[in-house]
Amino acid sequence: MRWITDVISRRQGKVGPINYIFCGDEYLHDMNVQYLDHDTLTDIITFPYASFPEISGDLFISTERVADNARQFSTKYSDELHRVIIHGILHLCGQGDKRPEEAEQMRTLEQWALDLRPAALLSDTGE
């Protein structure tokens, strides 16, 4: 998707293979426990396969979590899906979110990236 490659380029990255795997809560929860030792639901898990500036990896996304988040935050499913996808892309670009200041910067970068979406993506209801 051109929007994602634009974000990566603006972050000074070079686009490599990126896989988007859409799954349910149970599958992603099992991965969270197995690989990250986190016994919680999550909307995305990102596995990088290269070091910045090369951007390559797998983004596992729970469509159930995205739908729940969209309802919780009163936003369109497509907007929440875009936020989750770009969150993973920003992780591949080296942005952390564990410390409070990193999490704040991640939110700022998510919004910056979302603002770069072309009109065609904004008009898609995704519902």
C-alpha cells in the first residue's frame, strides 16, 4: 500500500517484505503467551526480520480486537485497523512504546502517519 511505503520512506526506512496476518483473539493470545510471555489480549504483535533502515517483518493483527477497539473508541473499523497497522510499521521503524515517553511519541507518530492517508482510504468505511 502506497501510504505505508510513504510513511516508511519519511522515517528514512527502506521497504522490504512485510506480511500482514489477520487472525482472531485466541490465536494472537496464544502467540502473546508463547513468544512474549504476556497473558493478555492484544491487537497486534510485530516480529521484525531486519534491522532499521530495512523494514521487514510479520504483523499479526487480531481483527476481533480491532473491532472491539473501534467500538470502544467510537471510530470506524477501517480507521482503527489503519492505526493498528501503522503502529506495527512504526515498531519495524524502531519506535518503542514500553516507557511512558516512548508511548507518547508512538501516539504522536501514529497520528502523524494517519494524517498522511490519501482521501481514498479515508472515504472507505471498512464496515
